[in-house]
Amino acid sequence: MPAIVSIRNLQKTYANGFSALKGVNLDIEEGEILALLGPNGAGKTTMISIICGISMPTGGTVMVGGHDVVRDFRQTRKLIGLVPQELTTDQFETVWNTVSFSRGLHGEKANPKLIEQILKDLSLWDKRDNKLRELSGGMKRRVLIAKALAHEPRILFLDEPTAGVDVELRRGMWAAIDRLREGGVTVILTTHYIEEAEEMADRIGVISGGELLLVEEKRALMQKLGRKQLRLELKSPLSALPPSLEALQLNLSEDGRAVIHEYGNGAGEARIGAVLAAMESEGLMISDISTHQSSLEDIFVSLVGDRA
């Protein structure tokens, strides 16, 4: 699919010399959900601010829908909806008026049917006449999403959209975001919740220290960097591995009570039979077997840890 956002050598250096972005290159495909993961201060919000025209880059280019975000600000801003981290709303205004006003701010004509549909999709319809101050934090975040969608953007940026939201509301928001993708909206999500990226994203990007470490399709990333572990608990502990097991590149747990086989995909799985046969030939009795596969969180921690 064509790239709706194209970033080339994007840099941002502040007056104090701090470099928030260091030559980021990224293409975001139309209709995908891209999750950007990174620790605090990694550069996620800075990059989003530049794409949305809130902050100016000090180097590089960003194209949105074929338009330059600096030169063609008005055209690019109409294509983008932004849900910021902060709950920035008029607490004494109603949900309906808040969302409707946001559409007008982008120069779009009133469209009550569209606003009604957005509020229903986000489970806000029964709150349409409530003032913002009467809503829970989770509901206020839904209102921010509704505001961002009011002018019918093709791209939606969600900067930590479920921070402080309980699990039930979070899952409801995931479902709403998935429906947006089905409607053709491109979604870029930054989050500290690894399971959020694992649940929703088509591709995962990891950013740290202002550098984009990788961008991979989610399944490919899990296959490429994920590890599996087969743990064979022993009935009697060992002080050392027999030579035949060392030859298979197995490890012995610190307490000597388990033999551990770590592997990726393919050949490692094929060797499991040989591992079991070698243990049997050594007369080792197994009391329990367990397996573990690296999660996206394990991969993220490994990548960011390597750069620390």
C-alpha cells in the first residue's frame, strides 16, 4: 500500500543543544495501525508534534498525503486528527458541543449525523448532553478521540490514549480504534502498554534516544527476535551437564534442577527430539516440562536495554 506519511532524515535539536530526534526515516502505510514504543523522552511525542505541525523540525522533511508539513500546513493539518496525552477540554461545555465545535475549527460544515455516528461508535451517545466535568477520565479520553475524528481525517494520531484508563474502558477503546482502521483511517499509536501494541498494531516501531531502532510487521518481529525456551525439570539435580547435552548447546539452571533449551524458530524446534533422546540415554528422569515464548515486552526491553 502507498505511504500516507513519509519521513526523511527528521531532526529536532532544541536551543539548549538537546537532540530529540536524530535523523528518523519512516514510511507509514495508508490504512495501517502503527504502534510506536519507547521509554519516556525517546522522541515519540516530538515526532508526532512535528508531523501535526505543532513543532518545527530543525532538519529533514515530512510529507503527509503528498504535502510538505511545513510548506503546506493547511492541507496536511486537514488530513490529521490528534489525540494528545493531556486532557485539554472545556470542562463546562457539553460533549455534543465540544465535538461539533472541533469540526467547525477545521473549516468543515456542520454535519449532525456524522457527529451522532462518531459518538455512538465511541459509546458516548448517552453522554452527549453531559458537561465534560461530569465525565470519568476514560470518557474524557473518548471525547478527545471524537474531537479528533470530527473533521473526518485520514490519519489519526493517538498519543498515550489509554493512560489512566481502566482495563474495561481500554478494551472498549481498542475496539473503537479497530473499527476506524476498518473504515480506512490510518492510526499511529504511542503507548507504554506493550499488550496494547501486541493486541492492535499491524507494525511495531521502537524508538529510543531520538533514533528509530526498527520498524517491523508484528508477526515478523516476533519470529525474528522472539525466543522460545523449553525447560525440563529433573527428578534429581545435576552438578554439571553431561558432555552429550553440552554438545546440544543446552544450559543447566543455577540450582541444577532443570535443563534449558533456548531456540528460535525452525532448527531449534527440530532439535527437541534429539534433546529428549540425549537425556534418556543419560538416564535423566524428567519431572515436569514447561515452555516460554518471548513476548513483545521482552523484545522491547532487550532492544532498548542494548542501547542504554
